[in-house]
Amino acid sequence: MDDLYDEFGNFIGEEADASEEESQHGADAGNYVYDDEYAEQDDIGQELMEIDEGSSNAVVLHEDKQYYPTAAQVYGEGVETLVQEEDAQPLTEPIIAPVEQKRFTVEEADLPHVFFDRSFMTDLMNFPDQIRNVAIAGHLHHGKTAFMDMLVLETHDINDRLEKRTGKIRDEQLRYTDIHEIERNRGLSVKAAPMSLVLQGTKGKSHLLNIIDTPGHVNFVDEVAASLRLVDGVCLVVDVVEGVQVNTQQIIRHAVLEDIPITLVLNKMDRLILELKLPPSDAFFKLRHVVEEVNTIIEQTIPGKGEQKRLSPEKGNVLFACTEMGWCFTLQSFAKMYSESFGGINTDDFSRRLWGDVYFNPKKRSFTRKAVEEGAKRSFITFVLEPIYKLYSHTISESPEELRATLASLGITLKPSQYRADAKVLLKLVCEQFFGPCSAFVDMVVQHVPSPQDGSQRYLERYYTGPLDTKIADAMKSCDQDGPLVVHVTKLFNSSDAKRFSTFGRVLSGIVRPGAEVRVLGEGYSLDDEEDMAMARISEVWIAETRYNIPVDGVPAGNWVLLGDVDNSIVKSATIVDKKFEDDEDAYIFRPVTHFTESVLKVAVEPINPSELPKMLDGIRKINKSYPLITTKVEESGEHIILGTGELYMDCVLHDLRRLYADMEIKVSDPVTRFCETVVDQSHTRCYAITPNKKNKITMVAEPLEKGIAHDIESGAVSMKDPIRKTAKFFEEKYEWDKLAARSIWAFGPDERGPNILQDDTLPGEVDKRLLNTVKEPIRQGFSWASREGPLCEEPIRNTKFKITDISLAPEAIFRGGGQIIPTSRRACYSSFLMASPRLMEPMYSVAMTGNQEAVSTLYTLLARRRGHILKDGPIVGTPLYRVDGLIPVIDSFGFETDLRINTQGAMVALVFDRWDIVPGDPLDRDIIIRPLQPASAQATARDFVLKTRRRKGLSEDVSVAKFLEPDFYQDMLASGALGDA
């Protein structure tokens, strides 16, 4: 043994024989250091730990030794491994969480069976004259979604599924287009829901109807506005008992101003029979009153022109319906039923005699304008209402044997078991057979709503920002499938797991195909500023059907389309065009959606766990995409602000933020409102501001604008984009401004539709106009900055005119740059504003309540407690209900709906933003003492709001005029006593 090692202990003997397997086990393990437990691993373990072969007696440095095999050596290349340190996660949370499939919307597992061939539907898409794009709109619970259900049941084979429902669910409404979990739980629509259906008219001709079901709650009118942008006509659904409610009025006005054709659906006709128990003659007057209500609002919206858009049953643009019983008819379709039964009747002539003051004389069997015989009744009562009343009364009151004989005379047959069914079920079965399918609705839409081709001229004139004499415009006018691709997008729909968004829009020209590369032009895109543009590739193209989507390989012009993977750069609306146009034509966008209300309700949000802030911000970005009228911003204090239209709206937004998009808990502040700042007097003196380099001086005065100007600017009646002569003419004619003042308007602020005006009131003899024009843009920017954040509490300025009365400028351009002029212009605006009796403005809700007589007195009491008041009240004709209109400040409206429902056993109330009102009191009155935890007196309200808003925003306690006035000027004003104790 001694001759195997030298004196230093090194092995000098012969190498082991290669056949000895025992020694081979450790041959390649020289670079590993083992504990005893690893020394006896089996061959498999050793193979896993094999490394580069080397001589077994090589010296291995400590840092080169490999104690354990790497994960790649153990598991192989390409396997993802996760190393988790001790205590980094709680034991309750798995290191690798299982894949969890979340679904927040109702979705069909597969394409449901329909009573038409889907390939036939895609073929119809190629014929724009056979297509109609319509929106179903109206007030809350007037039956819009139920009307869609009626059309779905006629086209979709889902009756077997409905019959299998048991228990409570069996009696529930289908609500096919309500897929969001909030919609299902609350029983009201929150999102617009599009569906494309193939339906037949009374003559058997098929048409493709692209229908979008819109929410009826006043808080969600932003969805209605976004939907109306894509359609060529509106089907207005009105409950015949409640009549025209506040949301219906808003929709009518918007549709009339946008020149969208209107058709009327008088829904819930059965309520006149079963609930109000009105005799047929009274029911006729009730129906006529509702039609006239709609026509009155149309006439009020466009005085003197309402006759062109008048709705009347004899014209065929009024549909009578009962969605619960599944029937609808127009006078024309009812007349056709008579012609089929009796023959020899001219349907058109007969239908014209079925409405208005036309009487049927039973003895002579003739129609006259006056009742000439005894027993003569209006023809609508004789031929329409009385048969319906008889059908209902026989079905409800007769025994099965008698009913069988009665129905047989009408050609209606039922199964024996159906005669013993519940009265409601039996009525529905009888009515479905008596009235037949919804072909009358199709006839009305086809006749009174233009096809995409016919409606394209109106569409382009109203919404397209580009010229109408180009190749692209011509292609859009003719719905040219071979033209350049143009898609107008107004809505984004989230997927069922809420992780992705699909883009919904209208194809104006060309064919949109999957895989196409396109340009996505945002709302801020223009030829001068191409920043708001992105390139995208369309991954998928679908026909939207709410609960399911039909994948297709192309959608031609004139139709609606749902696109995948082009939403990254879209926030609200966008225009999608080809990557490059023929002849390098310029691309223009469609105007952003015009909404008919404002977001005035404000809350601040923050994550409970501060580390989850990025997650919350991502959720807020998705909220912005999902809700058309939501506004988000970050205050200087760091608060994340969300602005919405009302309490229910904010409730849905915050639910989606917590559950769908961010999946986290957030803290929400108490709700507050937006405020505005204004003046009620002209500046007491001319206020000047000197630039920091002391070489320029701007002098301004502020004064209130005449009533109505702010509304005209915001509604787009007048615009700075128009030629200056056109803008000036508007102010000269409507507000009697002199020509010089009207042509001296420099800007509206804070943006092109801002309710403030900047005016150059300097005279050429006193000021060098050439020099003044060199600083026009910086002064505008300073004015825009000032009007965006007023001096009282950094809220927008409103209804104020700023006039530049004098200016002295340095002759050298370097001394009058933007850095000098912009902040000085802003300071001049602020100082003139504060010297013109500044006031705070708050938003007001109009209150529209429908309830019984007892609810009226309760409403008076509740409004008086919340600084509100009643404007008018009165009964709804033909019903025991009353309608009350009033006003309430938004900041005092929180909890008002709940309060009213508790005290009135469920009266319906709608709160809609109405206008801005001046808050009582002087916001700069330092003599007012605001005591903590005590309500401020009426005249201290403005001061209270200003102080608390400034505290919340992290601003200094009070507003000081000295901060904005020049020191010398301030001292002079103090000495003269013009500032009082300031």
C-alpha cells in the first residue's frame, strides 16, 4: 500500500481497470461536494448530475465547484422554473397559482341555432339597399330589451331551452341582450348591445337589420349617444301609460338635431286593458295624446320645421306593441289582416282611414269626418281596439270549451293542455297566433329608415371632417366595397374575461378583413398633428350578436363590425383607415361623439395596498375605454379623480374597476362635484401684469358673457374653426355685438368649445397691431391655461369674457417670447377675474319624478331639505300617476333617490344634469366664519365650498388678490380703498 502514494500523499499507483464499474461511479463527480446522504445515490441520480469530463485528480478551485446541479441540468432546457425565497408568500397562497378562468358576462357556448341560414345573412351584407342600421332607444323600463327579446325569439331557436327553466327563473324575462352581471342582477341595461338579424316583411322579403339595444337609465345616455352615431334611424320605445319621460325627451331632441329619422313604438298596450281598465274610446285618446307628446317635443326642438318629421300612425311610422305578449302591428299590417280575411279591401286606403277623426257609420258602412249616424265610432276604435279588447276578454274569461270554439272561428288552434295554462301564458299563445310574426316592425323600419347607401350623405355632412369631393368621400357615399377601407369606431366591448377589448364600428367604405394592416386615427389626429395615430393589424373580424360573435373573413361597407386587437391606442372613438390610400390622399377623421349631458359627479380613488397602484392605473385606463363619458385625471395633490354622470353610473364604474379590470380593493372618497368659476360684474379697474423681464405689459378687464353664448359655443352652433366673418356675423345677428367687437374675438377657452371668450379690445391708434399679432398665440395659451384652472379653487372658468384693453411690447422678439408672455397673460386674466366680483358655480340636476299623489308632497319635503325646489307638477293624462319636475344641486343629491324610494314606496325618479347655477354668497368674503361640523348658512355656501375644495386639493387656505396683482398696483388699490380689507 505504501508504494501507491509518494511522500506528499499523491497517488502514484496504476490506474484502475476500465471494467471495474464500482470505481466508474465517481469518475466524473470530482467537481461535486457531497454530504454523506448524497454519497450513495443511484446511477440515475448520478447521470442527472454529470458535468464536463476531466481528470479525477485535477485541482478544482473553490469558486468553480458545483455543489448541486442547476435547474436546467435537472429538468432540461426550455422548462420555466420558479425560485421562491422563504416567507415571500403566505402559506395560503400557492407558489404557482392554478389557471383561473373568470367570466363576467353571459356567453353562448356555441353559435345557437337560428331560423335563417347564416351564409344567407353574410350574402345580404353585400347589398346595402337591403340593410337597415337602427337603434332602439327610450326611457328606463319602457320595454326596449323586451322588444329585442321578441325579435330574438322570432329568429333564434331557443324555445326548448326556455321551457326547461324551472322555479323562479321560469317567470323571469329573457333579457337576451343583457349580458353583464350588473345588468342581470339589477334588471336594467347598462351597456349598448348590438345584434344583426335577418327578418322578413309582410311581403316575405328578407332584410338584414343591424339593431343596437341601448340603456334607458338617464345615467347611461353616453351609451345612447355613442350608439346613435352609428345608425341611420331610431326606434323610440314609449310606455303608453307613463308617456314621454325625461330620457325620451333627451333622445328625441338629440335625434332631431342630428337629423336622424325617428320611428315610434307605443309599447305595453296591454296595460291600458288589464291595468288601467280603460274603455276603448279612452284608450284611443290616451294613445293619441302620447303621439302628440312626441310631436310637440320635435316641434319645440326645431320650431316651424316639425311637420317634416311628424310621427303619425297613418304615415306608417308608429308601431303599436305589447312585448310581454309578443305582438306588434302598424295600421298597414292590421289592414292587411282584414284584407286576408275578407278580400277585396285596398290595404293602403283602408289603413289611412284607421286613425284620427274618421268615423265608421255601421248602417251605411261608410267613413266620414263627423259622426253622422247613431252609434258611429272612430274607425280605430271599431276596427282595431275593440277586436283586441274582445280577444283579451274572451281568452281570460271563457271556459276552455267555449274558448276553443271562439278561437276556432279566428283560425287559432291550441293544444288541449294549453287551454288549462295560466291566463298570462294562454294570452301570449293566443296573441302570437292572432298577430303573427314581427313583419310590421320590419316594414316600418324599411320604409322610414334610409339604407346605409341613402343615409351616407347625411352621415358624411354631419360627422366627417374631410372634404366631400374626394375619391374617398365618393366611395363612402356609395358604400363602395372596392373602395379604400374606412371604419368609424365609437364603442369598445370587453371580452368575457375582461382582459381584452374588441372595437365596434361602422364600415363606411371597402371591406374589413382579418390580417389587414391599418392606421388607427384617434380623436386628436389632424394633418398638422399626426401624433394621435397608430399602426395595427386586425387579428379577427366578427359580426356582433351580443351573447356570441360570428367570425367572418370580411365585412363590407354599410355594416357594423367587431374587430380584434386594434384597441391599444383607442380611448373613446377613432377612425380606422387603410395603411395607405390610392394617389396618396390625405386621411381625415370623424368627429368625436357629441354627448347630451356632462360628467359632474366626482370621486377620488386609491388602492388599499399602495404597491398595487400600477394595477389600479391599468384598471382606470380600461374603465376609460369601457364607459364613453367617464373622465379620469390626476390632481396636483396626487389624487386620482373619476368623473361620472350620476350615482348608479359611478356604482357600476367602481364595481367594474374592483372586479373586472383591476381585481383589487380600492378606497373611494366621499362623492363631490365639479365646480366652475365665473364673474357677475365688470372688473372694477383695468388690471395689468408685467413680464418678469419688465419689458412687456398686458392690461385686461373681465366681464360676464350674455346669457346663451356659453351654450351656443358648447353645442357647436358657433366655432372658431369657421371663417372669422361667419363667426362675427353670428354674434352680430344673435347677440347684437358691434362689427368691430365681433371680429376681434381671438379664442374660445379653455378649448375650441370652451364657454369663455378672449377678445382684442385695443385700438389701432394706441397699439401696434402688427407687433400685437406676433404674441397672439402666447396670449391665447395663457388665457387657455387661466380658464382651465381658475384662481378661486383651480376649477374651470365659465361664462366670462376677457378683453385686452392695452398692451406694450418690447420691440426685440427675444424679450417677448412665450416664456415671458404666457404666464403674464395668465396672471392678467386672474387679476381681472378677481376684480370682477367672482362667484362659484355648481351643477344642477333636473328632478323628474313619476309616482302617486302621496309621493308629490314627500318630494316637496325632501327637496326643501337639500336646497332644491319644484318647478311644476301635474297628473299624467289617463292614469292615476303624477309627474313632478324640479331642480336640486348635484352636491346635495347624494342618496336622494334612495331617500325618496324609502319614503314613497318606490316612486321612480330621474336626475339629469340641467345647467350651472351660481352658488349663493361671496367666495372671497373673509368675514364669514365656517364652523367645523356645522352646516354653513345660505350666504356662506360659496365660501364653504371654496375653502373645503382648496383644502382637498392641497392648496393654501385662502385666495389672495395680492398674489396676482403687481405690487405697485396692489399698493395703489389699497391706498384708494378699492380692495376694502383685502
